[in-house]
Amino acid sequence: MEQHAPVIGFLEDDPDQAVLVEHWLKQAGYRVRLFKTAAEFRRRQGSEAIDLLLLDWMLPDASGPQVLQWVRDSANARLPVIFLTARGSEEDLVRGLNSGGDDYVVKPARQAELVARVSALLRRIGLAGDEMESFELAPYRIDASHRRISFAGKDIELTPREFDLAAFIFRRHGRIVSRDSLLENVWNMSSAVSTRTVDTHISRLRKKLELNGEHGWRLAAVYQHGYRLEQA
């Protein structure tokens, strides 16, 4: 499994269902974080950033729509969410989508369909493509194959680590990336290591790329969560 593979969170209290879906997602090349209760999900979201959430409707301490409302009201409001639930009526589907869900899969889920829906949603937010694929957030262009970033057509000198950090954050623009997830994905280090090195590199990157809002993008610190590249 690739170090930079998207991380899928799965909030599910049924251990058998959790293990099965985790196996399917790992087979498809994703990394997985399992949560058994809404309280556990809320507690761990400060440090364990995920790229997409699979959300069960019926949980021991909350309903799926209640969890989704908390997500949409949180600092990570743009987190993509797919309901995965046995509630398959049209009324439930409409309620799930109207409450802010991005997609809806009825249990028992079929492996190919579930993986396809996860992949499709990740593609929509720019995270399912090849890590070597170049992309743009005007006026910035990230040339992944040549490992360089340009601003308004001019290359910006970055260290290899700074490029990896910038590419990871740019691909997740609008969403929170935690310090722990940066240590894991950019530094390949345990989250038990001090995060001061992350803060130092973020500060340098902000200056080099002028991500202070002047050019349309701001690299902002989100208290107790991490960082977010957001439109100014």
C-alpha cells in the first residue's frame, strides 16, 4: 500500500462489517481508520485526518445524520461523506443527501460498487489520480513528474521535503491536514515524534509560496487540528 494513498475513515459499530469493508478498501489500495462510536470519531479527528468518511446511519451513541451535522459544523466541514447503511428507502436516501451526504450506499454493500463510489468521490475532489499527475490551483502549478511548483509561470525553489509537503497540502485544499498526518505521509515518521518540525516547514513554505492570501490562497493554522489551504 502506497504511503500517500488516501485515508478512508469508517464509522461502524458492527465489527464484522468493519473488518470486511476495511479488507475491501485495503485491497483497493486505500488506508483505513476504523471508528466504533461517534464519540470516538469526534475525539480522534483532531489528530487523525482522513480524506473521506464512510458513515453508518445507526450508531450506539448517535445517528448518522447527527454525526454528519457535527462534521459540517466543524473546522473540517468539507470532508466528503458516504452513508453506508441498511436504511434503503427513498425517503432515507433523500434525507441522507439533503443532510449533507455526498453519496449513499445501501447494505449489504457489494465490493465493486462500494470501491467504485469511493474512487469516484475521491476523483471529484482530486485525490484519486496518480500521485505523479500534475495539477493547478491558479496561479500555482504543481508539476509532480518534475517535482516543482511554479507561480504565475515562474518556478519556486523548494527542497525535496518542502515539495512533498506542498503537494500533499495542495491536493487536499479546503480540507484540514493534521500535523500527525503530515508526519506520517511526508516525513514517514510516527506521530509520537515532536510536531515542531512540521510547524517550522509550514512557516517556510508559507513564505516561499506567499500563501498569505495575497494571491488567492492562504495556508492557515486550525487550532488543535492542523493546517488548511483555503481560498482567501
